[in-house]
Amino acid sequence: MTSLENIAESAMKSTDVFDFIKKQIARHDDWRKPFKGHKDAYQGFGERLKTYLEKELPPKITIIYNSVGTGDATDKDRQRKEIYLMLIRQFIRQVVVQYEYRANTDKNSPEKES
Amino acid sequence: MPAQKQLQPAQLQKIWLLSDTLLYPEAVDFMQRMVKQGDPLPMSQVNGLLNITASNNYAELLRFVLHQRDRNWPFPKMNIKRFYTSLEVVLGKMQRERLRSEFHLLQDVSGRSTDDIRQEIDALMALLAREFIQHVLAENGVLLQQAEEERKKPKGQWVGGQGGERNRQQAQRGGSTDRQQNRQQQNNRRSQWQ
């Protein structure tokens, strides 16, 4: 998770993050383990994260670009790329925070202690 | 060896943009097509190719790709020959056509020497090839892992995870499962003769 956050923070391109996620999917069982009971139960964490970043996040770029973009058509692609990368970073930050929060609260829960 | 030509920040920005918007989907498509014809690239080849791309020397990379393409591969490793043959085609087209007319990456300054232009092409191609190959190898990693999962799977059992989803998608696209079964049957036949 720390590596994921580091990659997202330092990446110059969104595809650097996607490549990293794919490498993790290939290397680690935990990134492939399916979510029991979820509607997309066949998808593990890595594939779900990749799908969200690749498919569900891009429509939000247009909304943000339309409200804060400079409107300079020659620079449109670069601005959209920047927005995309910032959205990815922000999302991954939140995923990592949530992961750390859940990992620690689950560890300290009375059910686990008893 | 001559020093690597320094690219302009605007050229680098453009390459990163191209990597995100064009090279990534093309690399994913390239690798998926390769796997439809045979196994993914083994880790030994992945490591070799990664090392060469990291050197940022396009001439060296091309030499490596051509060498691997022209090697006398045994039949079970023909997927490696196919991979390098296709990779050379992609890189060749990028250098001959796309660099100038599609990507518009070459600086249009009059009075430049041929040698200067050639150095710039090499520097641009080293970066573009690195981007493309990195995306190809990331996709290959997932496909390789998926193939290993398939091999471990007892016949007729569904395996969860992203492999399961990919298999389902491939089956919908047409005939991947049949191909895997055929391959399995061929292996069984081969092992009977050994």
C-alpha cells in the first residue's frame, strides 16, 4: 500500500500507476484474492482498483476540466492529463487511509481479541 | 559511443502524453493479440528486455530485438520469436512513419545536419520504445500469471480472481477456452509419446 501511494505521488503519467497495479496483480496473491459476497466477486483488489481508475474515473475529468480548465484548446490534453493524475493520487490516498484505518480497527476489535 | 541527444521539455511532455493516450492501449492490445496466438513471454525474456530498455539506447534495443527475432527458437518457444517479430514491426513503423507524421515529435529547424536529426530520432525512439515496452511487459505479467493459474487449475474448475474474469471475457470474444483445451490435448498427446 505504501508502494502504491509512493508510485501514485511520484508518477508523471497515469499509466505508470496502471503498470504498477498490473505488476502487483501478477506478483501478489492478495491483489488477486476475490471479494466474497461482492457483486463482482470474481475480481480481486488489484483488478477492481484498475477498473475503477481506468473506467470510472475518466468521466469525472471532463466535469472538472469544464469547471476549472483554462479553455485553451492547444493545452487541453495536457490539462486533462494533469487532472486525471491528480484524481488518481487523491483516490489512492483515500484508499490507503481507509486500508490503514480498517486494518488497525479490525486488529483491535473485541471479536479478534477474544 | 556518441552522447545521447538531450530532448526538449516539450518533447518529453508530449511523449508522456502519447504514452498515456496512445501507447498504453496499443501495448495492451498488442500483448492480448500475442497471447491469442500462444503463451505470454517468459520471465527470462521480460528481464532481458527490461534491462535493454532501461539503457535508453535505441540502437542497442533494436539490435537485441532483431537478435531475438532471428534466433533459431525451438518449436515450444516460437511464441518468443513471434513476439519479437511483431515488436520489430511496431517499432519500425513508429520510427519510419509515426514519429514524424503522427506524433510530430521531430523539431522542424532548418539547416540541421543529418547526423543531428538521426541522433534526435534515436533519443525519441529510445523513450517511445521504453514506454511501449514497459506497458507491454506489465500486461504480459498479468497474462503470464493468469496462464500459470490456468495450468494449476484442475480441468473443468472455475478459478476466481481477475484470471476468471479475463477468461470469461476471452471466451466471449471467441474460442480462447477451446484453444486452451486444444493446447491441453496436444500436450497430453505429446506426453503420451515421450
